[in-house]
Amino acid sequence: VDRSAAYAARWVAKNIVASGVASRCELQLAYAIGVVEPVSVSVNTYGTGAVPDSELEKIVRKTFDLTPKGIMEALDLRKPIYKSTAAYGHFGRDGFSWEDTARAQDIKDLAGKLGS
């Protein structure tokens, strides 16, 4: 779960920033053995969020399936792509599923409903 959760955290944080709901975002995920859902989802926008971090945590849980199975399916992690991560790292390069920001609009829409 460690690596896939790191990819998921990057994916979620990047979508939050891409949505315009925050200009900075750190996401912490915690898992326990035998528990499917993360036991903790913590969002820190360092005061840049348009909505409170606690509300963003709820939006994240509604928008993303952060179970190990959900992460593997959403990010297509069974596909052998890891050789290309050996040089230049896992993050910050196009072509990896965890760099996709297609869920940004979903986050923006849910955050907008909070402000209405």
C-alpha cells in the first residue's frame, strides 16, 4: 500500500490544486492492516484553501476511492510502467496516471456547493 498510497496522495493533491480550490496542498493517508478504507485522510492547504481543510477531506473521500483496490484500478497500477520511474523519479513528469488532473472539476463543483 505504501507506494500506491503515495501515488494516490500525489494524484489527489494535484487535483485539489488544479481545481483552484487551493494553491498548495499536502495530503496524508493512513492505512491499517485488515481495514479497507484509509483510517485517516488529512488535508493541509497551508491556509490557501477556499474551503476549510476539514471540508476538503470530506470532498476527497467523496471524489476518490482510496481503498487499495480503488487506487490500483483508478491509477491502472497493474500496468508495468515502473521501469520509467527508475530515472528522474516518480513525480512531476507527464505520462503517469497519478499526474492526471481530470478530477479537478469534480472537486471544484463540490467545493462550490459548500460556498452556496
